Amino acid sequence: MSSRPGPEQMSLPQQVHLDDYLNIIRRRKWVVIAFFAVVVGMVSTFSFMSTPVYKATTQIIIESQSFPVMGMGDVASKASAEQDYYQTQYNLLLGRGLSRQVIQDLALWKKFLPDVSEASRETLEDQISPIIVNRYLANLQITPVRGTRLVNISFLSPSRELSARVADAHALAFIEKNIRLQHSVSEQRFDWLKNQIQEQKAKVEASQRALYEYKKANKIISLEERQNIVSQKLMEVNSALTKAKGERIAKQAQYEQLEAYSVKDENLFLLPEIAQDSVVQSLRSQLFQLKDQKAEMGIKFGPKHPKMIELDLRSKQLQREISDEVERLRQLIKGELDRAIALEDSTGQALEAQKKVTISLHEKAINYNVLSREAESNQNIYDILLKQAKEIGLASVFDSNNVRIVENAEVPLFPVKPKIFLNILLAVVLGLFMGTGLAFFVEYMDNTVKTPQDVQQRLGMPVLGAIPYEKSLKNRNTPALPSGRPSGKSHKPYYYDAGGRLPARLKLDQQGMSGQVLLIESATMGEGKTTVLGNLAVSLGKAGLRVLVTDCDLNRPALHHLFGVRNEGGLSAAMTAILSQDMGSGTLEKCGLSDLFSLIALKKYSGQLTVTNNDQAMTSVFQHGRLLNIENQNNPPENRLGSMLLRGGSLTESQLEEALERNRRTGQPLGYILINAGFITQDQLQGPLKLQTEEHLQKLFSWKHGNFAFDPGVVETYENQRIYFGEDYTPVIHRLSRMAGSRLFEGEILSRVKPTDHANIHLLPAGEADVVHGDFINFALLAKFLEILKGRFDVILVDAPPILDAAGSESISILADGVIFVVKAGHLSMKMLNEAKSRLAETNARIIGAVLNQVTGR
């Protein structure tokens, strides 16, 4: 079962309750209290030590002012103009010139700079410095009364009397300045109007003169009447042209119809012009009568009869007369068409001439109207200027002032600041709110795991236990566990029992249980991984389980300090002894077949291993630690292989006899002969060959006594007359190794295991790291050791190097049945913890849960 949250778990947002916020405030209460105390203390000290300041107010009224020249041009509305006017007055009340005048009149520079020497005071009296003006304006307040035209002028000062005196003086100075400013503006406005009137008078005269000259040059008396006459004449000519065009179209249609038909076409005589002509109709009537006579006489006489000939001549004569008459009518209509065309052309020319006259008259009218409007506009402006000049001249006779004092300033009785009670109240509220906000901010910036809830919600791991913080552990790198012997001191327990929950999670049972390898990991050093492992071992030992604690952190071994055992030999020594084992020759009593095969696989040897047992011998071929083939020297493989192929129906007896005969004669392998002869295929050979190899392995691993010799060398997998299929016999070898046992490996690793003072707990220390080349662990050899140790202990707790401190350390998790992740409360950020968890996830490690170490509170 994986401890990583599923997709449904990850997609659901965490619900935040009021209790979560209250817990944050309780955890960060000292931040809130400290900030609250600092804010309230500073504000209280400042309030009681500040000099009292008094405020006096003079109230004035600013009446609205008319703007005589506002009617000229495009200007804003009256309401907007008044608003701008009042805003200007407020800014004038705060003017530096006005302030400088009040300072000089009341000699206020003595109050602002009391420590200045007499010589400097005389200089300041003549020229007020900007520093004094800035101090004066800092104490001056101009406040309009909303919805009225009243303005409050207030001045702040430590002196009651001075504040009232300055407020009144500022109001009076503003009134005097306003009067002077209005007189100056009136004079400037009147002078400007006088110049404008003179210029406008010249413009009026010039525009009227230009209008008169234009009328005279173009002989214009009544422009409107002349425009009516020209327009009427243009309409008449246009009507005549339309009529002439209609007549021309009608005549042209008649003429085109006459031209379209010949005299022999009867449709010609249906046209109104021909049908209504009496001459044509009379001639046609005579022609029809002759045709009737000719028809009657043709019955009696032949075609050459004199009467018939006379009728033919008469008929032709009538037809010629009809043709002549039709041609006469055609010429008559042609003449009428020519006259209509000429009339249309002359009428069109007359229309064009009349249009030119009309356009010329319109152009003159436009110029005339422009000059007329210009003269009228200049006259109107001139009249307005005269009117304004009279009004300004009349207003300048009287002294007008729209600013008056409504109420003089009174000497204040109480200071306006500091407001001690209000300041302290605001400090209390601000300290509480901002202190709480600071607590939440500190909590937000603290991206570490602090509570079991954080482990579950933010890391997605179940919590196996939470160990409280102990001050006694602060300055001790590796605290020793309490002795397993009875003592008067009590060890502080977990918040809840991790050791009690762990057997249930692993489903351990004391009867017939199989060993479990638990990897104790942390992201970095300093998380308390070793201490947690020791406490877990003690808890599991008390639960009656046989526990082995293994120190795989070769760079920083610490378990021997924790259990009070010397760091001698240990895991590193066992690995060195195994890896340095001589493979040349030996006896099976010291180095069994499981040991031999394991050593060849660990060292990636290539060559031949020959094992003899009494009168039997077997040769195994290896390439880079992998078994390729095994042969029984006493039982030729050809006989066994041929029998299996014969029983499987892949070969006939005659084919087998022929192949065996060739094998005896040439010495070539039977499989090569069968395939080369075409008796079987490689696929048919592969199965029986694999079965034969497995039978040889089972027989070989059953040997407990004998000798072995290993001849290293390069194995050619594609040599002539030998076929290798590359089968993986590793699972079979592992199964047989577990059944046969490993004398060498078991002896080396079990001799390094040391007992401890705690019941049911043994220790496999790391040993000296320098004996292992590069300080790295051989994972394949460690897996072999753990497989052996799992048969002797119920639980193996492995202290692994920190994931982020040692590259590749997470690979040890592949060898473990579960991983317990140790997190020190408030130590590492979520980024580092998640990175460590991701590395474990890449190895598909089974994370059982987490233990939260050094928790400061609940």
C-alpha cells in the first residue's frame, strides 16, 4: 500500500476552519503580544511626552463674483466657473506670499527660530526664509464648510493666544490682498478693453467698406430678386429641353419602324403612319380589286391572254405607286426627326448657358453673404466691448470686496493634540489587528512542517508518531537511549504510541512471521532520524519482536553511539571481506554454491566455474556475472537433450541417430548439428535446453561437499558450433540459493551483529567507512545481507543516509519493505521535503508513514 495520496485526494482543496486560525494565533501568541506591547508602549510614550498644541479658528465668507467677460467665446458653465473660483481662493489662502506677510507683520519668525542670534534676526526680518514659511504653513489649516461659502482659517500653536492672533491676522491679510487684487484686475481689464475697442472699430469700418465695394463692383441692388428670376428661367429652359427630347424620341421611333419593314411586308401597312394615310389605303384598295379580277378571269383565260397581261401591268403600276407613297411618308417623317434633333440641341445649349449664369450668381451671393456676416459679426463684437467697458468703468468707481470675516478666533481652552485616550485606544486596536496579521504572515512565510496535521495535509503521509521537544537534546548531536535496565528515570513518551501502531500497519505476527525491512529516512541530516529509529526499536522490542538495527550511513554512523556499542567491524567490514574473497579454488564446505554464484554475480566475473563432487563434475559458463550454460561432465548433454527432443516430437529416431553419429565423429555440439542439418529450429531447441540447464542447477545446488575452481576469461557468445540463447536463470538461482543457504555470506554478516542492552534488539554497526572504496554501499551485496538477516529477525530497521545529502541514497528503499519518513518540526521547508518524497516516489518506495520529531506543542 502506497502512502502517496491518490488523484482524488490531491484535487480536493483543504477546508480551513476557525479552529485552524485560532491554532495559528495560539502558536504565534508571542509574536502578537510582542508587537502589541511595542505599539502600545511607543504610542503611549509619544502621547505623554508630546507638547500640547492649541487650535484657534477664524471663519470668513467668500461671496460669488460675477465675470463680465464670460459671455465671449466658448466657456464653461456658471457652476463650474464658481467651483474653479472657490478652489482658487482656497489656494490663495495657502499662498506663500500671504504667509510671508503675516509672519512679517506679527514677527512670527521669533517664535519659529528662537535660538537665532540678533544679527540673524535682523536679516530674517527683512527677508523671511523658506524654512520659516514652511513651518508656518505646516501649522495653518484652511477648511471649507461643505455646502456653504464659509471657510475656516485655523492655526496650530503651543500658545493659546498666538493661535487666535495668527488666525485673525491671516484672515485680515487675505481680505486686504483680495481688495488690492480686484483693483488691479479691474484696471488691467479696462485697459485691455480699450485696446480691443479701438481694434474692433477699425475692423467694423473695414468690413463695411469691403461689402459696399463688392456690391458696387458686381452691380448688386437686390440679390434675392435676381436669384429668383434666374432660377425661374432655368426651370423654363429645362422644361423645354425635356419636351424637345420627348418629341425627338417619338419621331426617331417612327422613322426606325418605317426603315425596319419593306413594301412587300404586310406589317408595314399596320403602322399608324401608313395605316392612316388615305392615298396609300386607296391604292391598296385598288390593288386588292385587281387581284380579285385577275383571280376571276384566270379561270376563263390563260396567263397570256391580253386581258390577263393588262391586269398584270395595272397591278405592277399600283405597287410602284404604293412604294412611292410609302417612301414619301418616310422622307416626311425623316424631316420631322431632323427638326426635332435640331430643336433638342439648341434647347440644350440654352440650358447650359443658363446654368453658367446661375452658378456665377450663386458664387457672387456666397461672397456677398461672407462679407455681410463678417461686417455684422464685427459690429456685434464692437457693441459687446462697449457695453463691458461701461460696466467695468462703473464698477471701478466703487470699492468692492466679496470676502468678509464672519467670526473672529477665540482663545482655545483645551489642546487639540495629542489626544492621549484616542491614541492609546487606536494603538490597542492597531496592535491587536496588526499583531494578528503579523502572526498570520509569519505563519505564511514559515513553509515548514510543524504539526501532525501538516504532515497529513501537506505531505500526504499518515503520522505514525510525534516525539515532543526536549531541551536536553538541544546541545547533543546523538543522544543515547535510556538503558534497557531498570532505572529511576523515566523516558518521556511519544504523544501517541508509534511502536504500538507499527506492528498493526505491517501486519506482523509473532507466530510464523517473515522478516520485514524498514528503512528509516529523512530529507537531510539533523532531523533526528537516528534517535527516532532507536525509539522505534525499543518500542518494537518491548512488543516482543526480534529487532535488528542496521547502520547504512557510512559517512556519519551514529547508531553505535545511540546503543552504546563500539563501531568495530560492522557492515563495511562484512562487505570488504566478501568483495575481497578469493575465487580461484576452494571447498564447498567453506564457500557454498550459493556463495559462489553470488560472488560471481556481485563481481561481474566472466569465465568457467568447475565444481566436483566425488566422481561427478559440472562446468558453469558465466559472462559478466550472468550464467550462460551449465554442463554435466559425467552425463553428456547430447543424450539428455536428444531424449527430450524425441519425447517432445520435435525429432525422429532416425534423425537423432544420425545426429549422434555425427556428434561422435566430429565432436560438435548436438544442438548445433540438429539445427545445421535442418532437423529442428532454434525455437524448438531453446525450451529443452533451458529445462536441461535448470535440472543441472538443481542437481548442482544439492551438493554440500566437494571442490570448485574458477577459470576467469572472456566468453564468446557467438562462437562457431555453440549456441547461447541468453536465458535469465537468476530467479532459479535465487530460489535455489535460499533453499541451500549461504555459508560464507551468513558467517560474515552474522558475525558482525552485536547484542545491545535492550531486550530483543541487536545492532549491525556501519564500521569504518574508509574500508569501503568510495564510501559507497554495494546495493546488490546489501540486498544479499538483508535477505539473510530477514530469516533471523522479525524487523530490520535500516538507518539510511539522508536523501538530499547523499546522492543515490534513495535507492536503498528498493530493498526495503517500507519506508518511515522522519521530519523534524519547523526545520525544513516544504520544497525540500517534497523533493525528498519525490525521490522516494521515483523508486516506487512504499512509504508507511512519517514520524514528527521535536514537536514544540499541540
